Amino acid sequence: MSVARNTQLLAIWLWTAVTLSLLAWIRVGYPWPVCVLAVLPLLAPLNGLIRGRRYTYAWATLFAIPYLTFALTELLVNPSARWVASISLFLVFGWFCTMVLYLRASPAHRE
């Protein structure tokens, strides 16, 4: 397997883990509708991630920033949610880095 294909599969796996980590916020007292609403925007890049579209990987890196900000804020200010926040922060940061690696490893199409 190529490096681009491996990073694509890792990015999809991390996308799934980020989605599940957002649903885990229910365990620390967030209402389930809020957690589901937080997951819904993550469905936007899924088709492009699966198909390996470089454009989707490029804008999805910016798409991850609000999730990074939320997890970091909760890690710093909410002691009861630190374990979920640290897991979410780790996963979102990994997803972000993996998408950047995919952009570096995949061939750019010249037209």
C-alpha cells in the first residue's frame, strides 16, 4: 500500500474516532441533542474523505479547528470533563495531522 492510501485510511479511522468521542460527551453531562448536533457537521467531509479528494482534505483541515478549540477549552476549564476533553483533543489533532500528511503524500493533479 502507498503512503497516501495508508494516511487516507488513518484519516477515515480518526474521523470515526472523533465522531465517537463527541458522542462520549454525554457521559460528562452534556445533553444528547447537543452531542448529536456537534456530530452532524462532521458528515460534510465524509464523502470526499472516502473518495480521497484532495480538495476535501484541504478544507477539512480548517473544519477541524473548532473541534480543537472546543476540546482545548473544555480541557482547561471543566475539571469533570478533562478525560473526555483530552481524548477528543488527541483524536482531533491526530485527524488534522493525518489530513495534512495525506495532502503531502498524495499526488497533485495538474490540468
